[in-house]
Amino acid sequence: MKLAKVLLSNGERHIAIVEENTVQLLDLSQVDSCHNLSDILYAPDPIGLSKFLVDTELPPVPFSQLEFLAPLDQQEVWAAGVTYKRSQVARMEESEAAASHYDQVYTADRPELFFKATPNRVCGPNQPVRVRYDSQWSVPEPELALVVSPDLRLVGYTVGNDMSARDIEGENPLYLPQAKFYKQCCGLGPCILLHQEPLPREATKITLVIERSGEEVFQGETSIGEMARDLEDLISWLGKENEFPSGAILLTGTGIVPPDEFSLEDRDIVSIDISGIGTLINPIVKGAAP
Ligand code: DO4
Ligand code: MG
């Protein structure tokens, strides 16, 4: 089952179950303790609760009559890095001085984890994600995103875009927060696939397509089978000596890096598809220097 936050043409915001081409709106007022998406996600039985909350008075709403919003409430967004061989190689090439750090972290017991975004820096589907005006070499990073409850349970999956300024990151690893964390630095959505079974690793494909002026300028594909880390292990590292009262979203690293000569431009369109979960599409905005 997939859940989403949607905005209707009359301005109303709802939580909904996502079906083929329609959504079924939920009526949260039926359960006293249920006020937002997180209350459903972190419930003992999110699927049972969602079915119970279906507003039977309302017909399904076609996708054409709504917008999908970023599927989070107050969660912090964190990210793992260098979890795929492709990412390790790309970082070592972009940063000669720090190459050995990337090499070591790929095989180390402790993963690279960094703070990625607060909810106000997260863009939902079709909202522009940003390239910093002071970066001349930026890429999208298409990543499986895990939805983690306050008690560190994996409760769902969504599609994430860890926007990255490779020139800033490559100049000095101490610049990582500036390369990764800025306004509109993260895309998430369109919906959350509730966790039931572990995802099939080889069959869960991640595809990135970048279009410029209507032409495809990059296409790449990987699968989460290429990831060198276990999802539950990443969550357990995230939870060490930390607390997430609102839960967390954890991006799991990129396995697709465009060639070095590629950089995003203003008005490019980035599409990230993860099989079984959904397709996240965002235009790129790059502001002029002030
Ligand atoms: O170490 C830099 C960031 C790595 C990253 O974001 C990734 O591998 O996805
Ligand atoms: Mg990344």
C-alpha cells in the first residue's frame, strides 16, 4: 500500500491511499490520536489503520485533480554516502586530497552519515530543486529513501534526490555541509510505499533521466542490489546515540553519477524512478549570483 500527502484543487490538504490513477482520501478525524501522516506511519498496523480511515463518503480523486506534496511532516532528513562502488570511484576522482577517506569509508564498519535537510528544505514532486549559484558542477543523486519511526523501525520507502555540488564537495571534504545542505537541496516523493516485505534487491531498479529543452541528456540505471550496505544496518548506525522524536527520512546513497563533464543547468528536468515505489520529477532552478 502507498500513502501520500495531496493538495486538492479547492486548496484542501489530505492524506490519501494511492491507487493506479486515483487516490482515496482518508478521514483522520475518525481516530482521536491520528492527526497527520506520521501518526499513520508509526502506528502498529499502518495498513489496517489506513483502510479503516478511508473516507467512504468521498469518491476516488483522479491524479489530474490534485498535486502530490512531499510525503513528510517534521522528520529530519539524513543521508548515507559512498554506499555504492560508483559513488566511491566518483568521489575519489573529484577529490584527490580526500580520496583515501572515500576509499576507507566504503568498506569501513561505520558508514558515512550526514544531516541532509530540514522539512522546509525538502521539495515535493514537480517543485524546483536547486543548484547553488556558486556551484558550476552539480548533479542530482537518485536514492532510495527510508522512512524511519522514532523507535527506529523501517516503516516505508520513498524516492529521494540528494542534490549535490560536486565542485564544492571535491574542493575540500570539510565543505560537505555546503555542498549538500542549502535551500531546496532535497527532493522527496511522490508517495510512501509501506514496508511489508524487504524490497527485492536486484529487482528494485533505480533509474535517473535528465532532460534539457525536451531532449534526454543523461540516463543511468542501477539496482539496490549494487548497494554495499544493509538497510537495517544503516538505520541502526543512524540511531546510535541519537533521538528522532518525529522519526527520520534516511537517503541511502547514490549508485548513479553522471560523467564528470556533466552539470545540471537551470530548467533541466530530473526524473528518478524506483521500481515498485514511484517516479519523482523535479525541475532544476539555478539562481543568478546576487
Ligand atoms: O561523501 C559524500 C557524499 C556521498 C553521497 O551523497 C552518496 O554517495 O550518495
Ligand atoms: Mg548522496
